[in-house]
Amino acid sequence: MNRIFLDVHALQTVPPSNLNRDDTGAPKSAVYGGVPRARVSSQAWKRATRTYFKDEHLLDPSELGVRTKKIVDVVADRITALDPSLEREQALRLADETVKAAGLKTEVPKRKAAAGKDGEPEPAPQSKYLVFLSTRQLDGLARLAVEGAADITAFLRDNKGRAKQIADTHHSVDIALFGRMVADDADINVDAAVQVAHALSVHRVDNESDYYTAVDDENTDAETGAGMIGTVDFNSATLYRYAALGVHQLAANLGQGLREDEPHTDPVRRAVEAFVHGFVASLPTGKINTFGHHTLPDAVIVKLRTTRPVSFVAAFEDAVRGESGGYVREACERLAEYIPDIERAYGDEDTTLTWVLRVGPNTHKLAGLGTEARTIADLVTAVGQAVAERMDQPA
């Protein structure tokens, strides 16, 4: 299959907020172009995207995975659903042995070990780190455990390869997109098809601090003063967001589709459409009850190319000054000037497709950069169809 890359760029303004905080509670930041910028980590937006898949029903639950340390509990639940005659303790043992045969180390957490004393049942083992497995992988491990329930140790001695194969095939869409790292067994690692950049403000940003108080409702008139005082840090910014999706890597990670009767491009198309929609529309929820920072991008540019991923962040290396009163208009003007220049110098106009989704008069400079989409649904459908067509082209 040809190398196919999908670049997603977005300009999004957020009001006073703390989307993604550091170890001191302050909004994350970075220096770029010699000035401090607001920053939202790639991990925060990946998590928001994965959550959006589920919350907005962009994908069937069978196409999604579970990321947890409680992997033994999760597999044990499936074992008892397959064979209700098995006691819980037996199901946990079967799950633990099967999970370890698949290459994942488990142990009873030390902080919970004391709970198993004095006649209480010992807590279920957990992995030392978050494990990412698809629904079909979890179901497969449970079926394997039930198959060998009579003598699981001897059974797995002869079927360890099957356990590993189950854990390394039929990846969910979110695993195929964002990858999986297993510290104990690199053989079942999955290379991510998506790279997400840290979102950066296009302009200089200095964090601010809000001093707040709360009054005790039961105080009498004689009891003055606040019941609680505190501070919360925040900033506001127009962010440049970017992600690159290797469609060829995604197709390799997904492997065979869920349904044998569907075209081979359908699983990849569904995954691409879900990612574009989820990445564009999702939002990290840090301190959202405090700030209610519910915004959507002012502008989205999607590029389908066969050369290599290209970020446009360099358009903002010289920080936008907002001399017109805001930052969106000048940021769009920067992109409208920068994108044609870098595409002329390094791009391939014959194989590159471009779509633009934009809102409001401040984005009008982007109108000529590509095919305009009126809605997010139009954009998602057009990109998905183009990806499917490009996959069918001869290598």
C-alpha cells in the first residue's frame, strides 16, 4: 500500500481556562519563538479524542479498547459471563494465568495486599502499568481461559503462542490509532498511526491567578469572613493544534476488518472519519466546571498527502501580536500566506488534497486554500471517501 498521510490543523480560541495543568496546578506552558506560550499536552488531547469516540458514539463499542491496570478483573468478568458455573476466585486465577501467558506481568498491589489478611479474600492481581487491549482481544483471552479451565497451567504451557496471538491481533481502532507499549513484552507493542503535537498558543501568554472565596451557608450575621479561600491559575489563548495520521500504518494495525462481507477499506475509512471528527471536536476537561471553556475550532484544515506530514506551526514562530484586537484574524492571515509557500517548496500539488472548515469573517483568508466544507459532517465524509479511494489506487 502507498504511504498516505492525513494532516489535521486547527485554530481554536479558549477563554480563561486551565485545560491541562502541571504539577503545581498552573496551566502548562512552553517557550517558542522566544516568548512564553500556552500549551496543552498531546496526551491530554489524545485522551479527549478517545473519550469523544465513546461519548459521541462515533464507533461501535466492539471497535474500541480498554486501558486499565485492572486487566485481570476485566478478563475474569468475561470468563464468568461465558461460564457462570465458575466461582469468582477461580475466574480470577484463570484470567491471571491467561493474561500472563499473553506476555503481561501481574502482581497484587502492595497497598492492597493487607486487605487480603484476616480471612478476607486476596485482592485481584493487577498489571504494573496501564494495559491497552481491544474488546475482541479481551473476549479472546476469556474464551481461551474457559477452554483450558480444567488444568489452566498445563493448557497454557501448550497454548502460550495462542494467548500472545490473541493479544496481538484484532486491534481496536483506538489502539491502532494511538499505539500500545508493553514494557514486559515488546513483541505485542503496536506502533501508533497518529502523532499529536502539543497545542501551542499563536501568541504570547502569561498565566494569571484567580483569588476566590466561599461562604459558609450556615454562618450567622455575627460570623463574618469566608469559609474557604484559595487561588486557581488560568490563561486564555488562540491555540494552533496539529495531528498527523499515517493511513498506511493504520491499515496495517487494523488488519482484517470486523466483517468479512465489507470492503477492505471500510475499517480504515471508519477509523479515519472517527479520528478527524473526534480530534477536531473534542476538548480536554481540566477545570471545566470552574471555567466552562466549551469552544470549537474557528478553522480546520485537512491535508491528504503522499509525501510526509507537514506541520504549519512555523507560521507562528514570530508570535502573533493581535494588533487588530484579537488573534484569530492574524493567525488565519499567517496560514494563508505560509501554507502556499511551503507547499510550493516541498509539497506535491498533484497528489495533495485539501479541505477547509471555517467559521466567521476572521477566517475568510483561508477560503482559497482548498475545498470548503460547510459542516463537520461534510468534512468527515469527504475525507473518509478520499482516503478509501486513495487506498484502492495501485501502489
